[in-house]
Amino acid sequence: MWILTLTQLRRTLMCAALLAPLWTFAQPGDRQCPPRCEPGVPTWFAEHLESRMAEGGRWIANNDAYLNDSEPIDAYGIEWQWGAGKKSLRGRMFAIAAGRETATVWELRTLWHPGERRAQVFQYGSDGTFIEGVLEPDGEGGIRLEQTVHSPDGGSSLVRHVERVEANKACVSSASHEGPSGWVTGRTYVWMPRAE
């Protein structure tokens, strides 16, 4: 007969609790949650995180279409890194002018909010702007991010980004909400992964 002491029982239950998520991933036909995400996190979000880490997580978008005297920026870049436990992403956005990388313009965070049961994105700007939003499939094969922009002066506005991914590039179109006019189309960038 095998008898466990209370301490052995606690250790056994703790190990089972720690390994339970691994057993969930090993179930045949499971498309709810691939490795690196928690049970209940949808596949599209886990795949979105994985796609950001292509080529080491560095993405560059050409700015030629918008280059002008007040915006002498050749390109924009984003560097993504895994967050704790590879369950979220931390990023930084920077500009490239005259072939040189500038300081960080935005700090980014993409995560699954377990209480809200949705993907959320937070951005902190070098000018004090704070942006928060919800990331979700758009029903047409892309991903939509709708955000509230909180300006340092206390004002706020709404923006939307729609992303289509194809052949290892992400085409992102933006729009701003202009009151009665509704959504007004803004810029479109093609982001390409670039290894350092």
C-alpha cells in the first residue's frame, strides 16, 4: 500500500497544477491554444504573437510616400521582444532618418487580458501620449486594432488600424474617427521583417 504524507501530497498537486497547461497543449486536434499561450487564449492571437517574432522581431516600414520637410523620416521600425513567459510582446517603435536609427518614439505592449478575455495593445509615446485598444480579427482575414488616444493636454480621439498579412509582410492601413464624418482613411504602411 502506498501512503502519501501531507507534504508529499502538496508537492504532487503542485507539480500537477504546473504541468496541466502542458497536457492541454498535447491534446490531439487542439486548435484553441498552441504552445506559448494560456488555455482560453484563441489561436489567432497566439499566431499573431508568433508572427511578430519573424526574423528576430525587427520590422521596418518605408516612409517614402509621406516624406516631407516636417517629417524627414526615411522609414519606421519596430523591435518586438517576448514578454514574461512568452505570453505577451514588448515593443519599441523608432524612426530612421538619414540612414540612422533615432531614439524610441513609442513603447508598445500586446497581451491577452484574461479578465476581459480579449487582446489588448498599450502604447506610451515619448511626448506623453497614452494609447489603449483592443485587437481582434476583422472577419475578412485580417486583424483590426481600435484604439483611444489620450493626449497630454487631456484630449482624446479614436484611431483604427487594419492589418493584412501576406508573404511575410504586413500591410497596415490606418484611419481616424472624425465625429459625424465617421472613419477617415489615413496612411498605409507595408511592414517587412528585417534581421539585424
